[in-house]
Amino acid sequence: MQKKDYFEPVVCNLCGKDDYIVVYKDKYEKIETEQGLVNKFKSSGDETLIDQVVKCKHCGLMYINPRIKPELIIQGYSEGTDETFISQVEGREKTFARGLKFIEKYALKNEKKPGKILDIGTAGGSFLHVAKQAGWEVHGLELNKWLCNWAKEHYDLDIQSGTLFEQHYPDNSFDVITLWDVLEHVPDPSAILQECNRILKEGGVIALNVPDSASWMAKILQSKWVFLLSVHLYYFTPSTMKKILEKNNFSLLAKKPHFQILQLGYLTMRMKAYSPFLHKVGATFVKLLHMKNLQIPYWLGQTLFVAQKKKQQ
């Protein structure tokens, strides 16, 4: 198996240039099987970064280059089960309840009532469950068929399986579109944002959170930053996020640190890939104090952005 069979070079998704510096060199000791590459891509994917990351000399966007071909990425997210992801559903609901309130500050101005909301990459549907309880008409997309079925069984939600471009939504369909932990995973963020702009109503709001590579946490941890993962194809900063939003006809309204709520035992487990020693100490501490299921908020460098569709000229 040769790398060229499963990887492809890519240009900058923001400015289109092919002129970059290497930030992190790839660490592939050997090329895995095709299925091994495919299996990396799932909602709870946590394999530490082994791909080459570059930074565009012209606009500053950081991205994996070369990268696994898009069809293999889509195959990975579509297949298999993800018990690890749905194990944290209680904390995710609490996280999304906070996030929805922040979004509604901009989406429900002037006594506007909740309308139609689309969650892209909705996983098990926890955000849509929270939004539905708040009075929104909810719609969701998820590549993984197992997660779609789980959302139906657990929340009685009808999630559409497939990509955004396969849905053929009419123009001006939604009041709000959300992408929670999604944009950094997609092969073509600009195309996703362009399609979101088309299907949003005029004045509609888009909300998305991403790992922020300009955060102080990312700067301190550098190559040990927990969001340096092979499944993260792009690494945005507030500057590059603003640029890519404006490129696709959005105006940035607000941003804030995005705290997530997860079980302490789960967070300790995820620590193993970065520091076996801290994982061992943390796991022992959690076990002795019976704190495995304790829900705690944490922040390791994620930012939530809210933007608005610009008026047509």
C-alpha cells in the first residue's frame, strides 16, 4: 500500500493558494490498510495527530496536507457504532442547553419566536432534543446510520442520513444552522458554509464551535494540545474563522470560549493518549473518590462563533 493511493495534496481552503510552511511533520511509520485509515473517522475519534499540518503563507489557515481522500473520510463517518460518543449524552445535553441560550440572544431578537433549525453532524441528536424542548422545529443531518437510529430510539428524532449536498434543501429554508464540532472535520469548509448560506433565510444565524489554535491553551500545550488529532483536517483561529465566514457571505456577530460538560472518568480516559502518567494518576484519584460519573465543565481551547447571513445586494 502506497501513501499516494489513499492521500491527496490540497490547496488552502480559504484563499486557494498552494504556498505554505510545515508546522508539524507527519509521523507515519508505515501506511495502514485502507480500513485502518477509514476507522479513524468517527464522532469520538481521538487518535493523536500523525499527519502533516501546514500553515498558508498568505492567509494563515492551518490544515492537514496531504490528507486522506474525502471518499474514505465520508466512509469512516458513515460506518460502525460509537458507544463512546453517546455515553456522554447527559453532559452533552447540558452543554447544548447553554449553547442554545447563547445562540438565541442573536437568533430571537425583537421578540422573534423559535423557527426552523438545522443541526449538521448532529451525532446522537442531543442538541436537537434540547432545541425541540425549547420550541424549535428541528431538523438534523448525520452521516453515521447507527447514530441516526440511536437518535430515533432515544429521542424519537428523525435524523436524515447523508451529506448536506445530498439533501437538496430549497433556498431560504432555515432560521438557524448549527455545526457543533463539525467544520474542522470536513474536507471543504468553504463549500459547507456556502451551502449553509444558500439555505439560510435572510438574516438567519449560523453557529459553530471549533478548536481554536490561537487559544492560550493551544499555545501553552503546543504539540501536546489535545485537539491536535488526525480527524481534525483544519485548525482555525478567530482571524481565519472571520475570513472564511466573510468569504461565504456571513458577518461575525459574536464569539466566546466554548465549555463542554462531560464525565470526569471520560475526560481521564481521553487523557491517556497525551500523558499516560497523568492518566494513571487521574484514573486512580477518580476511582478512589468514586467520581467517575461526576459531570464537570471543561475548556481546552474551543471557541463558539455566531454569524449572520448578509443581506443580498
